[in-house]
Amino acid sequence: MKNFQNKAKIIKVSKVIRHFLFAGLVLWIGVGIPVVLVQAVHLWFKIGNAATLYLQGGVIVLLILCFIVNLRLFRFFDRLKNGCLFDAQTVGNLDAAGKWWVVLWLFEVLYYEIGHGVFQISDAWNFSGLFAGLVLIFVAWLLKEAQELQAEQELTV
């Protein structure tokens, strides 16, 4: 009975988190990316120098990478909500979200370091994105190992 209650709690919490992630996806697609594109085109025609193109282009890439991470996390919680608890595809979505988050962090580091060195923009990157991505990758690896242990136990019984 306890396992059924735990599964019900996981599904319930996943529904709530999925709603927040869905709102994030709608905001990325409906507001974030179009606003940045319009602003980039406006600034490019108004100012028209390399620094403007670099800054706006980098922000567009950062938004797209954030969107991909959000989408992967949305898919992970969507599968949990549907009752597919910790199967290969569900864990794969979590692993992919972690890897994309590390890619996002790497791009952010390069973006700010190149911008700081060439265009004298402020240095604003940190290690939180790397930590979050590595935690997601670790949890996905842990769940994969648990799946293998469970499969091994089922074979020996």
C-alpha cells in the first residue's frame, strides 16, 4: 500500500511542476524569444556595430538553450505525471536536461568571457548552472543504476 501512496504523491507533485514548466515554455516561445529577436533587429538597424550583434546573438542562443533545458525537464515531469516512473525514456529526459544545462553553462562562460575580453561587457557567469546540470546527470545515473539493480533482483528471484 505504501508504494501505491508514494506513486500517487509523485504523480501529484509532477503535475504541479509540469504546469510551471509548461508556463515557462509558453513564456519562452510566446514572449521571450520574439521580444529578443525584435530587440536585436531594432538595435542592429539603429546602432549596427559588431558589439550589438554579438550581444543580441548571444542572448538569442542563451534563450534557445534555456528553452531546450526547460523542454527536457517538462518532458521528464510529463512522463512522471503519466505514471511512467523511472523507466529508460523518463530517466533519459532527465539526463538530457542535465547535459543541456552543462552546455548552457559552457556557452554562458564563453559568451561572458569573450564579451568581457573583446567588448568590455561585465563578467556575470557563475557555477550554479554547472552544479545544477551535474546534479541532474548524477540523479539520472543513480536512477539508471537502480533500474539495473532492480532488473537483476527480478532475475535472481
